Amino acid sequence: MAISNGRVTEIASSVSGRARDEIDARGKAVAPGFIDIHSHGDESIFADPRSESVIRQGVTTIVVGQDGDSRAPSPRPVSAAGIVRGALGTNGVFESMHEFFRALDGLPPAVNVASMVGLGTIRGLVVGEDDRPATPEELRRMRALVEGALADGACGISTGLEYAPGSFASRDELIALCRPLAARSLPYATHMRNEDDTLLEAMDEAIAIARGAGCPLQISHLKTSGPRNWHKIGDALGRVDAARAAGMDIAFDRYPYVAYQTGLTNLFPIRALDGGAEAFLRRLAASDTADAIRRDTLGKVDKLAGWNSVMISSVAAPADRAAEGERLGDYAAKLGQDPYAVVVGLLQRSHTDVGTVVFAMSEDNLQRFLAHPAAMICSDGGAFAVDGPARRGHPHPRGLGTFPRVLGRYVRETKTIPLESAIYKMSGFAASRIRLADRGRLAPAMAADIVVFDPATVIDRATFAEPFQYPVGIDAVVVNGVVALRDGQRSTARRGRALRPGAALE
């Protein structure tokens, strides 16, 4: 394979001449660079543009702006550097999607970045944090922001309907805001309203929204959460199959783990979050609301099989750093306190900014999801590193191991997925989903995003107990024709760029 000016120029049994830089891949697999269709790698990209854990998995493109939360639009003016610093710190928030993409290209990052626009971000900007319907004028303003983001190159629309304020949007509001996707054939990607007791009802709503808007549907990190819901997998996949048989463009993504990661507030009833963080914290302490919130929260914990199903992954308050990596039941026992009281204290001291990893899923169901023809592979994780600013908290291992784990465990060991199918789920399928015309395949004239790996040895090493470990078996990674990783060594060159639907490498 010959590469020149960031593109594949020839693939043949032999290529004449010599190159400035050559990679001997005999005995290895050479594949399109992996595309993480649901990533949160934007959370640290301006603080640490190396994206170490992303590149070391063979990922060359991340799709961010997920779960209803995107870096743009923001009402605040953009600084000279293109980054607004405030509540999100080094995450960066931007006045428009155009400004976000311009800042990325000016950085530049180690990986390519495509972004959806989040309806939670837009609702928060226009309607605020309150649980109420949008007025006609607010709906018009939100629609204009959506159309502006799509015109700037957003690759779809995302929602996080378990999270405030996105959860306060009605079905009709979501249909209206998703209609601009239809003409562009771009997806509505949804973290649905529920992934446990009312999973099937949430799927019905997601399908109805996409049908009403006339757009493709991408169900984010599809799962059956909680042991009492594991039996619903047949009905869940049956809904996907039925919609596809009826002509609907529907797909989903999934990470290869039986635990998910979310905020600690996700244990609480959504009504308690009406009005934002300050209102929520007041309700936790108020005599007329505290008991009902506690009762509902304990009910959700029971569905998860107890407090030790929840591990604290991050806290904002330095005084609580010892909680990171601890199971809540065990941690409360160490402190000699009631687990619910410990949770409330953590939320109060970190002003609700507490992350969790929750163990609630079935290994058998996981394999059925991964093997389904409508499934893509995602990490749903951030970008981390064993050193520097991207070493933070005690994260879910998916941010460091997802793609090698699929290749090692679910291709080689359990034979859940054939190698060729796994590669397609990680590259071509994802590229077609967001209309990246020159990514996801190895062919002349395609962008030279490439991963070389050893099918016999590739595997993840990150664990829930020790997440900061890079995978093995990823031999080389090329981003836009430039070597980013070779034989375990990172290049200092960063050739990632912002990607837009249909856009080609210049």
C-alpha cells in the first residue's frame, strides 16, 4: 500500500520504488483506522490533544457531541484562542460549531473529530434547566440553532433523555428539532429515556421520533440494564429487526463491557433535577422533598442489586479523592456511615459533579448485541493517558481498551464476531452512518487513516481495578497519512482534523 499527501494512492501485490517511511506489516492485519461512533474524547482534547488512549486503541476518528451534550453552541463570546473557559474549564465551549471545528484545526488534535449537536445543550441555552414545554418562539430558536450547527458540519443530532434538561423535551419537540436531518440523511442518536424497566417503551419512542422526523435512527449504547430486565433482549432486538424490515434506517452502538458510566445524579429521580444543580441540592435537604427522593433512589439501587453495583469514578471535591475507585457499599462501611448519606455528602461537596461506573448488565446479552448486524462498536468513553492532564479520576476501562478488547476477547477468544465483521463495525459502518465519504475503507483515493495490529496478540489491559493501562497488539496507527504510533512509540506529530459529512481531505 502506497500513501502520498494523506491519501492511499495504490494497493497491489507489490509497489515499485521506495518510500520515505516504510512499515513492514507482514503477518499482521492492516485495516481502516477505527471510528468511535460514540465518544466523549472531546472532554480533554484541548487540555491534552495527544489523545493517547484513543490512538493506542487504533482509533483515528472520534464522533463526539453525544448524549445531548455538545461543545457548541454556547451563548458566551469566544476568546482569541477560540476557547471559552468557565464551568467546563479546559473542555472548551464555543459560540458555534464552526468555531469549534476551527479551534480543532488550529490545535490540531492527534485524532480526527466529528461532532453531533446536542439537544440538551440547545435546550439549556434556550429554555434553561426547568421542566416545562418550550414556547413556540423557543422552539423556533432551537430549530434555528440546530440548522446552523448542521450547516456548519455537525454530523447528526444527539439526545440524552435520562439527563436534565434534555429529559424535559417532549416527543413532539424532538420530532420538530430532528426534521432537518431528513434531507441530509444524518442520524438522530439517542441515549433513550430509559434503559431498564421501561426500555422497550423508550425504544418505541425513539423509533417514533425518527419516523416522525423522517431521519435515520442511532440508538446509543443499547443495553438491558438490571438483572430483572436481561430477559428483554429478544424484544429489544426484535424492535430493531422489525423497524429495519419495514424500511427504516436504524442501527445502534455498544461497548464491550457489562458496566456503564454516568453521573451519580443518574441514581435520582429526574423530577428532582428540575431547575438545575442548586435546586436539586436544595431538594435533597428540604423536609418536604428529601424523603420521597431517598425512597425513589433506594428503589433504583435495589434494581441494580445493591450499593456495591456502583463504583465512584470521579469527584470534583479534592477532599473526596479517596472515594475514587471505591464501591459505594464498601466505602460507606469503611466510613461507618449509611450509603445514602455518603452519596448525598459526595454530591453536596462536589456540587453534583460526581461520576460513577455501574455494574448492571449481562455478558450473554452483551455478546448478542455485539453480534447483531445493526450493531457498531463504540467506547462511550473519554481520552485518557497514564501521565499528564488526561490522567484523571478512576475511569471506566472502556476509554483505554474498547477496540482491542473486541478484537482480542470477542473475535479471537469467544468468536462472537468474525474478524471481518468486527472491522466493518469499527470502521466502514460507522463512516457510512455519518457520511464520511473518504473514511472507513482502504482503497485508492481514500484518506490514509490506517491501523496495523496483530490478530494473535491484540487485547485490552485496562481493568475496572486498574484502568490506566494501554492495550497490546496495536503495532502502528496512521492518521491522514502521518504515523501517529509505531512499535509502542508515539509520534509528536498531530495530524487530526475536524471532519464534516461528505467533506474530503484537502
